[in-house]
Amino acid sequence: QWLVSANLTTLSAMLYACCFINFAGLIANYNVDHSLQMRGTGLPVDISYLAELGPQAIPALDRLAAGGGNRVSCSETFDCAETVRASLASRLWADSANWRNWTYRNLRLMRYLVANPLPPASIADER
């Protein structure tokens, strides 16, 4: 009985702690940080997978669009990253219209989008 209650307590604590972790953002950041486009080694970023992660991948897509200094000659990937970012941002804003979809994580992401309306690469290209 002690072992079962200890395991249930541990499971409950772990599930509660996981509520505060942004897994989609962590995965997107890891994939972008260890990609061919950012490091010069490794695998190219799978933009469609980042899109499946949802709007929480927007900051990672912005870093991908900025290039990190090791751009590979694949402009389609960066154009695609900006297109996916715009699509995810519009999805986030559309979902925020319903008060039932409000989360603190989405609020922080909306504040990020207000502070960074365009991806860094687009801003650099305008200058």
C-alpha cells in the first residue's frame, strides 16, 4: 500500500509539473538550434513538423528566419518559415477570440507577437 501511494504521489507531482512546461516550444527550439541551417551540420529543419507543433513554435521560426549567421542556400526554407509563422500567428489570434481558449502561455506568445510583428529576416531585408 505504501509503494502504491508513493507512486501515485510521484505521478501526480510529475503531471502537475508538466503543466508548466512548454513542450512544443522546447521541441521547436531544439530542432532549430540543432539544424543544418543554424549550425552548418545536422539535418535540415522540417518546417511542416514545426507547423504541426502549433503557434508555440513561432519564436523558433523567427530565429530560423533570422538565420543565425550560418545560412544555407535554401531561400525556399526561409520563405516557407515566414509563411508558416504568419499562418500560425493568424491561427493564434483567431483562437484568442474565444475566451475559453485563453491560457497564460498564449498570452505570453501574443505579447511576443505584438513586440515582434515581423520575423527578423523581413525586418533586415527592408533596410
